[in-house]
Amino acid sequence: MNTDAVQVFSAMLAVAVLAVGVITIVGVLLRTRMAWAASWVEAMDDIALWAISAVATGTMLGSLYFSEIAGFAPCELCWYQRIGIYPVAIMSWIALARRERNLGPYWIGLSVAGITVSIYHYLLEWFPEIKSSVCSVDVPCTTVWFREFGFVTLAFMAGCAFIFVIAMSLVMMNNPSDGEE
């Protein structure tokens, strides 16, 4: 599989993950008022831990693919985003093995920090004149390795993963003991 195909596939996954994350957050907010929202949240609760693990692991592996195989050197902000998502992936494996569902507050903390960096990074990609003292001369944070569908970049994809992790963590925090096998 060539890098262009991986970029398109990753961009499609990111948009799908974003859609599920946003619908889930809306569902959590409306679950007591609308039947569809309660049904959605209940369905997501059944798969939330597995879904977090899959998305966080996929994000981690994707970031490693793009830097180590495709040769897209990560900037400083990319590294900060990795600092947010890698622990979520590793902790989710442990949580799956131990059948623990009470890590939501930690994942939300990491994801809020990560999405803050992702949003700033995405803005820098679109508006390089913002200037940033965190960016290095060697690998500037304004470097856009690709922009699929006219808007999906690596920073955007990281942000999608963080939104998804926040959404699923909210679902699990709403129902911490249900869904265990």
C-alpha cells in the first residue's frame, strides 16, 4: 500500500471517528430528553472501552507510520499530541485486560490537553503568519504533509481521535459498571 492510499484511508477514518464522537457527545447531552440519544449512548456504552482502544491504538500506529515509514518528520506540536494519545492507547490495553472502565477522567484530561494542541496546530497550518515560538526551524509546525479532502491534515486527525476519546469516556463515566463482560 502506498503512502497516498494510507493518507486517504486515514482521512476517511478520521472523519468517521469525528462523526461518531460528535454524535456521541450530543447523545450524552440529550440522553434524558430524547429516546434516540439514550439508545445511542447505551449502544456506545457496550463498545466504548474497545472503541477507545481501537482508535487510540490506530492513532498511535498511524502517527508512527507517517513519521517512520512515510518519512513525515513530526514537529514539536506533533510530539505534544503524541504525548496525549500514546498513554491512552497503552492504558486502554491494560483496562481491557483488567476489565476496568474507570479511567475516563484521566483519558479526558489527556484528550483535552491533546485537542488544545491539535486545534492550535491546525490553526498554524492554515494561518502560518500566527508564528509560534514552539516551532523549530528544522521541522516547522506550519508544515502540512498532506491535506486530504481539502481539510484533513495530521493535526486534524489527531483532534478527531481526541474528540472520540472524550466522547467515549463520557459514556463510560455515565455508566461505569455496565458493559463489563
